[in-house]
Amino acid sequence: MLVHLLSALGLFTGWRKDPFGEALFFQFLNEWLLRQTGGAWDNPASFQTLFADRDAYCQVVDYLRDQLQCPRKISYLGPRNYLASRSFTALQMPWAWKDPRNTFTLPLWLELFPDAKVIHICRHGVDVANSLRMRCDLLLQQEKQRYRRWRRAHVVWPKRRRFSLSPRCATLEGGLSLWEQYMSEADAQVSALDDRVCELRYEEILRDPNAAVETLARFCGTIDRSPEINAVVKTIEPDRAFAYKQDSKLRAFADDHATRLATHGY
């Protein structure tokens, strides 16, 4: 939803993106970054150790700088922008990328884009945990079917895809603990950015999308594109806000973890 809103506002968010609107070029680099300390999107805490190793940190930044200049950037820029601009700094339009991993890797990106602004969107922890759990269940079923279909072939070609999106997020408790990690890190990161950060709650966007659009437009300095914006706003489903309240088990889980949720404003 956020990527659609930003695109309607005139922000370029990448040429090749995954189903969740994340630019594959930056997604790949963020995954590589987390692997430098043995981490992953669902186990990001170890990434903090990189900042203590200054030599390794500088090498990582140098590698990222090279990657931003290499031909693979066409994955983000697209053929037209690649031929016209050749670089991110020469783009003749405002641009951005969405990736929750930026929560932890942001300091490195600010080394490369020191004038960057940050948009931080947060959502109720139980809704996040439930969404992650459902994605885990869906992927597991898909992988089980794929495995049954290709089981004999794996005698020759070992299986590389994993069965579970994230064992940690296969449970509500695991998903909530990951949400807490991201929220705590986001609080620490944005506190140092002052007016260079725009924070919005998912529920606020659903309740009053026009106000959210106005806030984002003012923050990004984009031009009003009413027809495109109206088209996106019409697709927003307000009842997705606090969706957990529609399920008695999720409501009970939220009640049991009320103190942890309240720590982050929920």
C-alpha cells in the first residue's frame, strides 16, 4: 500500500520489485549486509557487531559504493533511467525504496546518501505477527507441494530453497518478538534524524488516507497528482486497521501481551 501511495505522489520506487513492493536491487544488498554478521531479516540483532569492527565496516561501505555504480543498478533504475541518468545521484526525479531491513542497515545507507530522508511506517504488533505467521504457513504448504513434485530430482540436485519462510515467525510469539526488535531499533535510528524522518502509523493511514497523503507529499516535496492519488485511496480498506480485533484468539493474545505492545505505543 505504501509503495502505491508513494508512486501516486510521484516518487520512483524501483523498476523490478517483489510482490510486496520492495526493490530487488536494494533487497539483495540488504540481505548481503545482514549476512556479513551471520544475520537475516528475521534475526537482525547480530548486525550491530559490524559497527564495532571499523575496518570491516569501511570495507562494506566501499563495496556498497561500487555496487551502486555497477551495471546491476539497472534492476532498480530500469532501462530508460539507466540510459538517461547512469547513476542514482543524477536521477531527474525523487526516488525511494521500501525495505524493512533498512531499519538495521540505515547507518550504512546514510554514509552513501547523507541527505536522504526516511519514512517510517509502523503497525500493531499482533497484526504484524499474524501476517508473518500466515505468510509462513502459505510458503510451507507451497514448498511441501514443490518438494513432493521434485523429490526424486533432489537425489541429483540438492534442495536449496528452505521449507519455512522463518521458523521464528511461524508462531505469534516469535513474530511479536521480531516486531519488538524492529520497533526498538527504529526508535533509536529515527531519534537522531530530527526533521529528516516522517513517522506514520498504518492504522492512521487507513483511517484518514487523504491526511496521510498530504503529510507524505509535504515531506517528500512532490507535486499533487490528484487523479493517481484518488485511485490509490479508493483501494484502501479501513477495516484492515487493528484487524486482530476480529479474531477472539488474536484479541486474547493482544491482551496477554498488552504491556509489551504499550511499550511501542500500542
